[in-house]
Amino acid sequence: MPFSLLSHLWLHEPDADAIARAVTELGLPPAEPAELASAYADVFLLNVYPYSTAFTVPSGELNGPGAQRMAALYEAQGYCPSELNSVGAPDHLGLCLRFLAHLSDTKCLQDT
């Protein structure tokens, strides 16, 4: 499952290594990192809210009860990514995708 790669692509601006992996693992067309920089910023930093609570809580408030439940779930499963300190809330999609990779790696998530 490409959860780890998808997480990386959501959390970090694509570099040459990530692009090469995306071409190989996801079948995406090759591109230069400089070509993707403005598109990455436009989509992932400015226009698409990466937090589930932005869509599931009427107020759209970050770090509410839903986000705290995710933090507790992460802790219970021994998941503590370094990016947790650099994103706005634990329910960030990039962290959630990496959590799925973590569960898959620890055999908590069975292949479907």
C-alpha cells in the first residue's frame, strides 16, 4: 500500500526522490521538482484544508475533540511522527496516511 508515499507527498514539497517513487509506485508521469513547487503550494498549502475537523465539525475548529481522539489513537499505537510538531493538528491527512502505513507495518492493518 502506498500510504507512506502519499503521506510524504502531502506533508512535504516533492523532491526528486519522491517524484521518482511516485512514478514507479503510483504510475504518475515524471516531472521536475521546480515545476511542481507552485502547484504544491497552491493545492496543499493554500486551498485544500488537510484537517478532518475542517469538514466534520460545524465550526471547522482545529484541535477539537476529534483531533484529540486521533492523538490518543496515535499514542495508543506507538505512533509519534516528527511532523506531528510541525502541522496544525493531529488529524492532518498526511499524518493519518502515515498512521495507516504505521499500522500496516506493525501488522495491525490487514491487506484487503
